[in-house]
Amino acid sequence: MGKRKYRELGEGTKRKISQSLKNQPKSEEHKRAISKSMKEYWKTIPSKQEEENVS
């Protein structure tokens, strides 16, 4: 297999890569890093405000 010449991948190649990366175990350190970054991310998303009934 040679070096890629283009950024775009075919659908079949994308599917093969996706399948090969599924169900791989993550280390505890990696899980903590994911958790920390997701917590930081969700702090930046505002809560949905309650809509007032206007009649």
C-alpha cells in the first residue's frame, strides 16, 4: 500500500477504517481525558430557556 495522494477517501475505504477502529478498548487515562474534555465542552453550551406562555 502506498502513501495517499489525495485527502478524499472512497466510501468502501471509509467503511473499512470505521470497522477496524470499533470496539477497541480505551485506557483509563484516555477515558478520564475524554470525560474531562466533554465536561469542559458542555460548560460552553447554554441551557435551553423556558418559553413563556404569551397569550
